[in-house]
Amino acid sequence: MPELPEVETIRRGLENRVVGATIASIDVRAPKIFEGKPEDVIGHEITGVERHGKLLVFLLTGGNVLTVHLKMTGQLIWQPAADSQAEPVMGGHPEESYLHNLPHKHTHVVLKLSDGSTIFFNDLRKFGRMSVVPASNFNDLAFVQKLGPEPLEADFTRKYLQEQLQKRPRTVVKSFLLDQANIAGLGNIYADESLFRAAILPNRLSGSLTTGESNNLFDAIQETLELALMYGGSSEKDYVNAIGDKGTYLKIANVYHRTGKDCNRCNAGVIERIKIGGRSTHFCPICQH
């Protein structure tokens, strides 16, 4: 599943292309994928593209927003008008069967925009969702209410992280980081990388972290995510970035998918892989404590 850096990269790519255009029509080919009434957004201008955790939100005139959650295998493609010189934008799952002429059998929603461009929502396994939501109710949605602060925004502070860790003292720290109610948008890859950067074992209990370790973890989360954004996210099989390229973060990853390799930091440890809460977890047993 795309994490914060991947979804933010998609958001930035789309924002540069679609803001100012009006949704001229929507073709919903798989009703399971689409929630709400398509006619409630037709004829309305896209005024912005936001990200809330792993959720993309198209801001619209007319009192509604259009939300997109890619889940595991969702993909968005923006295709310019036929007479345009602009490059297409693609973000999400890079499944080869998606490369057929659009729309194809995995295309479930097609949005035609007033400038002649098109947004295609593809999903191999139909786990993703596109929803029409009243803008006035958006912040009251259960999903949004449960989201913790964005880790690169001002309301994510050292004090906040320390307090949340102490509120869940018996929670394994890796599981704590993956809980979207604690930190929005952080997922498996960047949780492992942040814990390595902070030199904290992923199976430590949250309540065992000292103030210094909590502060180190705070810095590590922000540094890891900033670096991932700079590299366009990760290039696992489930993700390509907003210009159709695979993100290159995994080329510089320290522990994720490096099982059996020497530690880049201590040169004494060998990266191990265990399961925590059903999720693959990577770490160095020597320099993480």
C-alpha cells in the first residue's frame, strides 16, 4: 500500500495538472468502487488536491469533495487532451495489465475534465474507493476523526509523541507507529526505517522508551519521510510515482527488504526480519536497542 511519501508525490503531480479544470462527466463502471452520487460533482471545478494520511481529496466548488483511497492495488492516471503537449501523470500500482489502452478491464471510474484531459481510476482487486462527500461533513467522517496528526505538520510535536507513547505503554513500538490514530500516513517501510534511524528495536514496548529515545524517534520519523519524499517514495511492486517512474528510496533503505545483509551503520550486525502484528519487520540486532 502506498504510504505518506508515495501518496504525497501523487498529490503534487495531480495538483499541477487538474486544479482549475471542471469535472465534465463521470463514468462509473464498477459501482462497488464508487460511493455517493456522481452527479453531485459533475459541472464543478477542482480547486485543490489535498492529502489526509493516505487519502487523496479533490476539493471542488459546489459543496462537495471527491476522495480517493488507492488501497493495495489502486492506480490513478491523468491523461492530457489529445492536442496537449503535457506528459501523462500516473501514481499507484504498476501492474503490467494496466498498460493496455485506456480505459481497459481494470478501469472502474473515468472522469472527463473540461480541458479535454481524463482521470482514470484503475484497480486490479477492487479494494480502492472513490467517494463523494459533503465538504462540510468531511472532518466529521469516522476515518478522518481517527487520524492522528500528520508527521510533517506543526501539530506533530515531541511532546505529542512522548504523551502518546506513554498512553500506550504495553503496545509494541512498531505497532504503535503503524496505528493511523497515532500518526497519519506512516506505514511499514518508513516505520522500520525510522526505528533504525532512532536505534530502537521494533519489538520494544512503547512505555519503555526514555524521553531521549522518544525525541530521537521524533527526529527519525521526520528525517526518514523527508528523505523518502526527495527520492519519490519507494519502488516496491505496488507503487510507481506521479510521473510514472518507480520511486528510488529503497535503493538507500537501511533495513527494509535487506534481510541477511550487513548493517550499513555498525558493520557488525546482519539485518533480521521478524513478524510483528502480522507485518514484516526489519532491523539490526546489534545497533538497535
